[in-house]
Amino acid sequence: MWKRSHSSIHSLSIILLTHFMKELGLGLFLIGLLSLVLPFVGLKSMLLTWVDQWGPTMAWTIRGGITLLGLVLYLAFRNRD
């Protein structure tokens, strides 16, 4: 009986973790995508203004990295629910 409840708690924690990772990935992807598009329309994101302090090349690298990380997390955990 103890193993059964321990197993169901473990299953629930895995489900919650995969759901969280999928949502985190989607959020990072959308924030990254928005930060990639906004400069072309003449706007700046308040969340990622700190990346501009390192120069344009590093700023674009960070924006692209955030977008790519979000996409990878979302795609890795999307079908695990």
C-alpha cells in the first residue's frame, strides 16, 4: 500500500514538472520572439533592456538564445502530458 501511494505521488510530481516545463518553454519562446520583433518596429521590451548593455551582437545572441531555449523546452515537453 505504501508503494502504491508513493508511486502515485511520484507520477503526479512528474506530470506537474512536465506541465511546468512546457509552460516555461512557451513563455520563454514568446518573450524571446517578442524581443526579436520589437526592435524592428522601433519599440523596446522592458523585460530585456538589460541585454543591450553588452552591445548589439551580444544582445541579439541573448534574444536568440532565449527564443531557442523556449522552443526546445516546449517541443521536448509538449507531448508528455
